[in-house]
Amino acid sequence: MSDRVYADFNAGAPLRPEAREAMLRALDAQGNPSSVHAAGRRARALLETAREEVAESVGARPENVIFTSGATEALHLALEAAREAAGGIVLSAIEHDALTAQAANVYADVRTAPVTTDGAIDLDAFETLLDGVKHPLAAVMAANNETGAVQPVAQAAACVRERGGLLLVDAAQALGRIPVDVADFDASYLVLSSHKIGGPQGAGALVLAPGAPFTIARGGGGQERGRRPGTENVAAIAGFGAACRAAVEQQPSESVRLAALRDAFEAGVRGRFPDSTIFSESAPRLASTSLVAVSGLRAETALIALDLEGVCVSSGAACSSGKVRASRVLTAMGAAPERIQGALRFSFGWSSTERDVARCLDALDAAVARARPRTMERAV
Ligand code: PLP
């Protein structure tokens, strides 16, 4: 197992050593952070240290960080928090399902802005849609989980603010990969996920801009200033805080290192399979993400072949309950159906090496050889 290559960081990054250490320390702090005794105060201190680490990593105030169980819950919380102030929601066609599906449950008026063939939001169409909603809530993710395409968040924010609206930015894939700052994005709500940056699963945060509406009353023990009651998951949050600090500190150098790895990977793909497609290739993209389709290779079977070669990746298609459906993101980008069916996402991160990239390329070769045995024979 240890010789496996993990190239699925966008699904979940391996735990960083810094996060592991913080979690182990926190596991020994047994108190409930709401208790007044010494054990409780110790747990509270760990929680507040993590809050400061998360806040600092995105330029926010600690009191505006609300810990959640992950990005999904944070997105849902933001949708509800803005509901009273917003007349409807305008979201990009490439938002994560966690937002898209829930938006329809919370808002009667949901409008979807198209994206370009490169996977960036079409700002003209976005503006037109915003004009149709009084005090809109807009949702534009910072970077897409499938293609890695970085979205023009600050420009989108300007369009939203001109119209007196609120902006929700899902930065689950962006944190630690590009600079993420609440004020630079001019976001009203910013969403983060721990396990995408090498923290543990089951932690995340909704970060509020000062004065962002939050009109939900939830009964409970009053934790998180009453905004998300329930005893906090101290060890996971401590790991999340440590992961934030490490990911953001290392982001400038890691972006350079990972861009070199990704470029080597994509040069290898192009060299071996000249008929391949690299999605969002000419858009600003995360250095960590490469979504590729190779002619004749179906993602469903390729994933199994790659797994047999010891390489863990994802398909661009969403897969839940055993059903594989065409990627909504690639469909919105107007990609050809056979390319969508072949989309394989390789995503790299803090523990990725040049050797991993070479192994991914060799495994792709093997997958293609399995899928195209006749073609290979004829070519010989
Ligand atoms: N938003 C984006 C862009 C994601 O990639 C994901 C996870 O895949 C989520 C939200 C949901 O994150 P979590 O697993 O923390 O709920």
C-alpha cells in the first residue's frame, strides 16, 4: 500500500505532519471547551488558537470564524444566513453540488450563470442575471474542484457590490493553493474545508466579512456565538488550524513546485497521447490540478486500471451510490460527450514528488494499453 501514488488531493489531501501533531496534542485535552474548569479551559485555548490560525490564513477576524463539519455545512449555513437579506441567488454553473443542490432548497429564485469553454464564469451573463434579482446573493467559487480553473472572484464581487448584493465564495479548493483573503475577494461569506489542505476530515469553517448578515437563530448550547451550536470537535479543529497555517505559509513555494510537476505531467501526457485534451488549459488554473481526457480511454475503466497500477485519481464525472453521471462542470463548458466520459483528474499536493508524476504517466500508458490492445497490436 505504501508504494501507492496518491494523486487525488482535490478529493482529500493526506494529513500533514503539522496537523497530525496538533491533533495528537488535542486528543489529550479531554475537557469540553464550554466548561469553566481547567480541563475545559485547556480545550477552549486549543479551539481559540485554531480560530486565530484559520482567521489569519484568510485575513479575517477570529470572531468571524464559525467552525463547521466541513465546506458542505459551511455552504449550507451561508445560504441560510443570507436568506432574509437576499431576494434570490445567482450562482455559477460550476459550483459544487453541496451548494447547487442546497440553493434550490433554500431560495425560490435560483439563476445560473454560464461559463466559458475554459471553465471561467461568463461575467457579462452574470451581470445580466444579477440585474434581475433585488439584493442578490451571488455564489462564485474561488477555484473549481474538477478543472482547477481559478475564477475572477474580485471582478465578480465588484459586479455584486454595485447592485447591493452579497457574495459567497467557496474557497475549499483554493486555500493553500492560491492566496485567499476575505477582503481581497470582497466576499461576504467565505467557505473553507480542512481535508482539502491536509487537515483532518470533518472540519471546516464559514468565515464572515464584518457586518455580513447572519439571521439564523439556532437553539442549543450557544457554541460559536450561537451561530453553530453543538460541542466543538476540538481535535479536528486543532488539526485544521495547524493545516491552515502550514498550507498558507508554504503556498508561495508550493505553487511553484507543483506547477513544475503539473507541467511535467502534462508534457508527458501530450508527448505520449497527442490526441489528449487538457481541460481549462489556457485559463488561470491551480498549479495542483490537471484534468485530462485521452482518446479511447473511458474514465470508469481507466480508474480501475490506474488503481491496479497503484495510482489513486478521480474521474471528472461525479460518482455517488455507484452511479457515474456526466460531469456537470464539463457539460457547462460545452465539452464533447466522449471527452467528458474520459476525463481523469490528477491532483497533486504537499507530498507529491517527481517520481509520483512519472508513475502516473507510466500507469496511464498501462491503462491505455489495456483499453486499446488491438490498436497497439496494429501499431507494432
Ligand atoms: N466545495 C468544493 C469546491 C469542494 O471541492 C468540496 C469537496 O469536494 C466541497 C465544497 C465539500 O467539502 P467538504 O467535504 O468539506 O464538505
